[in-house]
Amino acid sequence: MIAIGTKSGQLLLTSKQACDVLQISARNLWGRTASGEIPSLKIGRLVRYSVDDLKRWIESQKKGGE
């Protein structure tokens, strides 16, 4: 799996942290979140991204061969 540099024990990322990890813009993240492409979690009004879900999503985006 991919090593995502987060604070020790941190399970959920803010949208800014997710943008930094994925190296995409906030607009890109929100569009992909709204379409359901990138999994997210709503806690009240807050949107958070699971580190494990982002790792799986990154793996699923890989193309090309061995």
C-alpha cells in the first residue's frame, strides 16, 4: 500500500489535507467527491476523507502494466 504521510494514528483527513495528499486542487476534490468517485464521510456539516479509502482509491486509479 501507499504510505500517506499523516499524523500518527490519524484516520480521517480534512479536505485540505486530502488535497495535499492527492496533489489535486480543492475544486477537483469537491467535483470528484460530489460525483461519488472519491469516497468521503460526513460528520454533521464536516466532510472528511478516510486514509484507508484514499489509499484504495489511489490503487484503483493505477493504469498500465507490470
